[in-house]
Amino acid sequence: MTELGIGIGWRPEIADAVEELPGVDWVEVVAENVCAGHLPDSLARLRARGVTVVPHGVSLGLGGADRPDPERLAALAAKAQALGAPLVTEHIAFVRAGGPLTATPGLEAGHLLPVPRTRDALDVLCENVRIAQESLPVPLALENIAALFSWPGEELSEGRFLAELVERTGVRLLIDVANLHTNHRNRGEDPARALAELPVEAIAYVHVAGGIERDGVWHDTHAHPVPEPVLGILAELAGRVDPPGVLLERDDRFPASTELAAELSAIRTTVATARRRGPAAAAGLPAAARHGVGAAALRAGRALAGGDPLLIGAGARVSGGSMPPALPSRPLPAPVPVPESPEPVGDGVRQRIGVAQAALLSALVAGTPAPEGFDTRRLGVQSRALAAKRASVVARIAPELPEILGDDFRPAFLAYARTRPMPGSYRRDALDFVEGLLLAGRPERRELTRWWQERTDSRPAGIAGRVARAARHVFLGR
């Protein structure tokens, strides 16, 4: 298994800071945000310096009822080769549902949604993972995701679900301790139990991230500082096993480089301290003590990165303080054996999973009734979160629309998204949104029409065409 060290998620908004941060051994990049034939200059410079780059996919949907899309797999494989990556990672989630398998309209979530922890869902996931493994040139590791709700009738704990997945496929694991914290807050699941049930020898690396409480649930935002309880779970994991790598994720509301440096230092200190205490201490460590490890690490990290450090390039030290101690070297765990492939999963099993996922996703993005057994309040929170994410992404890729609509952009988009499922891309989402505004006769019609023409080299459909298109959305769900 590849030894990675301490890393950070590479994002275009912090590319310069990532290149200059001290103590960064490797970076992870969202696979869908790079092209195999044209890597960003910053990533090329990092690779030239010998920094490992790992592509992290978000769109395969390996937990979905359909078999993985060969084109998506080929694209991920090409990016792994272009980056010289030692492995690729994805999520245990579904991101779309419906289509020919269920004879229902295809729906996109635009987000990672949890799979039911049932035997049927595990069978489908395992077969999808084996298909992906055969298509990728490097090992695959899968991440546990955060969830705002639970499926009714689940048969396995999170730890057992992951353990059986590894036993049946030999896949590696990307353990997100922030997601374990989220599931503890939202679903009452014990992180210590999950860690105890995991096959720790399969861990490829670990994610650490921040979040916030809103609407009575914990949201894994990747846009807020890492809280003490997350570092406490990291301490418990690192006391049980030496993780080959630990990575800080930040996707929005990017702070100053000094704060990123402090969080990286806190992560390094947490891991080093937990290693010194060892697995016996971690196994019996009370939650308050584990969180105390995280609090101490945060204080140490902030003290180390206090003030305005002078960042002078790779390997630089923070002005006014020394780098935290290097993590001790140790032998890597043995590879996980890959079992023989079992009989293929029947289409009947896939269809059952597909119908359930399509009904849930339709409730979340198309306003249909919630399936029986789900917490309707939690589904409402998830539905609003999905729409808010769509609004944020559309605002980012089409910044002219918030400028044209002003403070009304977000309310107008959320009203549009309430019953209009996401199309195949965010660009199409922006165009459909504007089409709806034109149909409604917005006073900004002239500016919106100009915006449309600049992006499509055509005029928007006339009133009859727009009415027909709106009717198709209502009656056919697309």
C-alpha cells in the first residue's frame, strides 16, 4: 500500500497556497475537475516536484442500481494515468436513479446519497466495484459518505457493511472521519464501533474536514474549520492503525493559508500523539479524552501558524516556529486478498434497488411524496440542501445570473428547483433556469435573452415552444 503522508485537497481557488504550504506530502484532486490531456499548471508543477496526486471521483455512482458507465470509468482511468497516480478513489453512494432499468425518468442528484445497508444493496455494490476494478489501471479505494437520513429496514451497521465489502471485493477504503462524526450526529451511529468493525488493513488513507449544524442536523460542508470531535475520531483511528495517508478537505469559503497550515499541523500532531499512545490506549480512551487530543492538537496547530507566516515554497517552515515532528516510518500493511468473483447479480435485484432509489430521489428533487418509512423532516432538509447546492454551483459557473437578478437570484432558483430535477449538467441547469424565467415574463427579459444567446448562439424558444417544454418537465419529469 502506498505511503502518502499528510496532504490537502487541491482546488483551483487555493492552488497557489497549496504549492507554498509547508509539510504537504501529497494532494487529492476532484477527478471530474481536470482533463487528462490538459492538467492545470499548478498540478503539473506539483508533480514535477515529486508530489503525489490522487484523483478523487464523485460521479461514478457505484452504489446505484445500474452497472458503472464504461465512459466514466475510461475517463477516470485516463486521469489516473495522466497524473501518475498510485490509486484512485470514489464513494459508496448513488448519484442518479431511474432510467430503462426501472422504466422511470432518469434523475440526477448532483450529490452523494447513501445506499441502503441491506444484503441486496451490498450485492449490487460489490459487483459494481468489481467492474470498476477491472477497468482501472491502479487500485481503487472507496469512501464512506455522510448522510442526513437513514434508510428504513437496514440490515448491517456501517462498519460491517464496509467490512463485508472489503472481504468480497478486496477494495481498499478511504475512511472519512468527518463523515463518521456526521453520521454520529445525524443517525446516532457510534464512530468507535464503526472503527472497531473495520478491516483496518484495507485503509488507503483518511479524510478530515469541517462542517456546521443547521436545521437541527450536522452538515458536512467542507467549508468550515475542522471541529475537535473530528480530530478525536482521527486520534482513535490512528491509535488503532497507522494510516498510510491523512488529507484535509476544503471545498468552499477558503480561509487564509495560515489557517490551512494550522489545520494541517493539528492533523499531524493528532496522528503523532495517537501513535505514541498506541492501540491499547485508544481502545479504552473515553470520548472526552479523545476530543481532548483534538483540542490540544488544534491549539498547537494554531500556535505554530500564528501571525502571518512567510511562506517561501515547498518544504518551507512557518516563520516564527518549527515544523511539527515528522511521522515515524513503519512497515506498510499487507495487501487485501482479492476473492474470486461470485455469480452475477440478477436484474431482479438491481431493479428492486433501482425502484427504491428512484422513488427516494424523486421525492428529493421532483417534489413527489416521500417513500414509506423515511423521516419526512430529514428528507425535507436533504431536499433543501440539494437545491441550495445546485444554486451555489450555478451561481459559480454562471456568475452573470446573480448580477442580473440581484438578491432575487437565490429565491428564484430555489423555486425553480423545487419541482424541476437537475438535468445532465449544471450548464444545462442554468439554461433551463433562464428558460423558466423567460417563460414567467421576468422584467430582466432583455438581459436574460442576451445571456442565453451568448451561450447557445441561438434565441430562446418562443412562447409556444417554452410552454411545450415546461409541459414535458411536468408530465414526463425531464
